[in-house]
Amino acid sequence: MDAAELSAIVSGATTVIGLIEKYGPEAWTTIVQAVEQTKSGTGPTAADIEAIYAKCKADNAAIQAS
């Protein structure tokens, strides 16, 4: 593993942690679902990405309302 790969991993981890801190633990579930979908050979469809985005918005709205 070179410095660029390590930097990308740290950057990704920092982004995920920031999202969890901002939106709560529900964000982790959403992130895991997105990663699982992208691991498939075909990747996520536009509809999958839109659904993930809608779920993030709904999670955020629920958190802000509480």
C-alpha cells in the first residue's frame, strides 16, 4: 500500500465518521447499504442512488425533528 492509497482510506474514514457524527448512527446503516450495493458487479443503478439519497434526507429530517 502506498501513501496515496493510505490517504484515500483515511479520507474516506474521516468522511464516514463526519456523517455519523452529523446525522447519527442511522447514517452508518445507510453507508453500509450503499457500499454493499456498489460491491456487486453491476454497481448501483440511478434509482438505487436516488433511494439512498432520499433515505439520508429522511434520516436527517427525523433527527432534526427530535
